[in-house]
Amino acid sequence: EVQLVESGGGLVQPGGSLKLSCVGSGFTFSSYWMSWVRQAPGKGLEWVANIKQDGSEIFYADSVKGRFTISRDNAKNSVSLQMNSLRPDDTAVYYCARAGAGDYLVWFETWAQGTLVTVSS
Amino acid sequence: EIVMTQSPAILSVSPGERATLSCRASESVYNNLAWYQQKPGQAPRLLIYGASNRATDIPTRFSGSGSGTDFTLTISSLQSEDFALYYCQQYNNWPPLTFGGGTKVE
């Protein structure tokens, strides 16, 4: 069974940092783009970041560029999102997602359960 | 940035009826479009990719059509478990990957 399991959410003060992690199983992790997508309370879906299979290409939404860093460890079947300089508008459920099979054709085939990040003093 | 616009925002349908959801892109995305279903408190689930390809284990009552800028998700006979939010997403020209604002089927 293809599965993604996230960890690392929680409450953090504005300006603080938090690291999210996601571990994949049931598929060849190193063969897929991996992504982070977020959803603010009561709002729609917002793409955050993508990382290519070998980590050689990385893309970010403008809203997080320079503050968030996506990385992956294919030996551990894991992808992470380091979030720095957090702001209240970063408050959201963050989803780790695996892309479909197409290279550069990134739809979100499989989603993790989501982890809530709350930025508040 | 490609803007995705979904309509209507809310669709009121009775069980057994047909539901038709629309998604429009601000420029052509060819057939590089996906649809997702999201229920309260759950992660989204992929329904359709490539505009018309059903994802694994998705019932045949779900179908996608369209290309270019105009796309449709059709639920042929609505079941109780289909009442949810639906999002479209383009992946033709990115970054950024962009989603529509969603249609709530109630």
C-alpha cells in the first residue's frame, strides 16, 4: 500500500521555525517528485514546494521563497520542509504529497494525512 | 501565473442526480489538469489526471473532460459519499502549480 506519514506540526511563535517530515512507503520513493501543499483554515489548497526525484531541482511558491526549504533523503524515503521566519498567515494544515508518474507533470497522486502548523503568540 | 476558476462555488444536487462541475484556466493548459475530492477533516484524494484519466480505485461515475482552458468533472449519479469539496489543479506551466478555488457539492 502506498502511504505517506507526516510529523512535526505544532504551535510556534511568529518569527519562529519548525520542521515537517514525511516518510513514504509502498513505492519506490526515489522515482517521484515530492511536494508540500498547504490549506489555511477554511480556505483552498495552496502549493508550497516541489523537489525532483534526485533533489537536483527545487521550486517554491513566492509566498514561502527564502523562508522555507524542502529537502529529501532517498535512503530514508523521506522529504522534509524546514520553515523559518514563520508568520501568522503560514498557519495551515500542511500536506506532503507524492506526484504522479509524469516527469515535470506534477499532479498529486498520493497525500499524507496532514499536519497542522499554527503560528501565533 | 495560471489562474484557475471553478464554478459554481456551491452546487446543490440530490442523490442520484447528475453533477457537473466546471474549471476554467486563464490560459491553455492542454490536458494537464487534475481533479481532487476533499471531505471535511480529510486530505484531498486524486480523482482525475490528464483531464480525463480516472485515478486508481475511482468509481466510473466520475468522469473528466475538456482541454485547453475549459474542463468539466461529471458525477453521473451522485451517491451520499460524493458530497464534498472538489478542486481542479493545472500542472502544465509551473511554478507555481495552481488550484481552483473549489466547488462544494451539497
